[in-house]
Amino acid sequence: MRKILVVAALFAVAGCQPQGANNAGGASGAGANPQTDEQKTFYALGVTLARQIQVFDMSPEELEYVKAGLTAQVTGKEPVVDIQAFGPKLPELARTRSTARAEKEKVKSKTFLEEAAKESGAERTESGLIYKTLTEGTGAQPTASDIVKVNYRGTLPDGKEFDSSYKRNEPAQFPLNGVIKCWTEGVQKMKVGGKAKLVCPSDLAYGDRGTPGIPGGSALVFEVELLDVQKNEPPPAPPAPEGQPAAPAPQGQPAKK
């Protein structure tokens, strides 16, 4: 809901204008190849805005109305639409479009998931996770409460990459119970030194809401390499004030003397 309200606020200040109502203003950046750092930063702004508004699942024609509204606001022209009347309609439109898109994605993902489950060596668990060992590990095997260090690559069913620690040249480290359900379950089946493929139904990933770069309802594919496992030990009990008994230690850990 917060995401929808943020989008609503963005459009409320941007305004809306009919297609073709504002084509003046010099050369267009559409299709441009940014060269300077500043140009690339503005291009990144466009990508960032697009990720925030993908929930509307717009047609090319609808996108033109959005571009016209943005242009009107940025150039100081009077909007041709009453923002007070139509701005409040944005959250409901976002919900409607988001729900419809998620249902379409789940239909497409169903076939993809069925095919993935048929791959040689693939195992479909009770939750719906499809797990396939790519390289067998020989080290420690994590539990849900452990901190894991991994390299990974994430793709959509069409093969489009949306995230990669390899590209950042920096492994990720996090508590295994603090990520999407697909990871919490799947990585527990791995051992350090191993590599696996996790195919995640949307209800084990980002659900119907999705997240920037990932449509709601979409299945996801991760190739995960488990590099290290650390026990997530609870912090020691704080020392008691002088003259008072020591505080009880966290469960499973002796009191500090």
C-alpha cells in the first residue's frame, strides 16, 4: 500500500496531459545514448521512475499520457487535467492494474514452473519450490537462523537478469530467515561449496505485489553458490548493575560472569 501511495504522490505532482499536447521543447532524449555522467544520471532517474510505476502495467499509448504530464509539470505548463479530481484515483487504478497483471504473470509462470519441475535432477518440494543441485557441496549445511554468504544470479522466466552479486563483484551476506521463503527453504538444502538452482513460485518470492524490476505474480529463478555459513549467536546478556543479580542469559547461552 505504501508503494502505491508513493506512486500516487509522484503522479499527483506530475499531472496528466493528452497525448501529443506538448511536443515542443527541443530535442527529445527518447532513444538517446547518454554519454556524460550527468546524462547517465538523468537516464537512471528515468529507470528509477519506471520501476516505481510499473505497477500500472501501461500500454504504449497510456505511457504517452504519462510522459505528457511529466513534461507539462517539469516545464511549468498548466495541466489540462484537474489534479485534485483525478489524483485521488491513482491508488485504486494501481491496485486494479497490479492485481490484473499479477494474475497474468501467474498464468504464464504456471507453464514455466511445470517445465522446470521436469528437468533432470529437479525436485519439487511440498511448498512448491523447485530445487536442483548444480554442484554438490562438501562443507557445512545452514539452518534457518544461520548467517550465510552467497554469490547468486536472479532471472525472470524469460531469462532477463534482475540481480547479480557476480556483477557487483561482492558476495551477499544475510540471516537466512530474513529473506524470501524460497531462499530460506532452498539454501538450507545446500552445503558450503555447492551451487544450486532455485525456481521460486511467486508465493515463495514477492507475491502479487512484486518489487521494482520484478512483476507481481512472477516466478523467479536463482542460481546460488553457498560460500560460507556462520552461526547467528544471540548477544550476551548485559552485565548487571553493581549490587544487583545478573540478568538471565538468552536461551542456550550461559550467563556472563
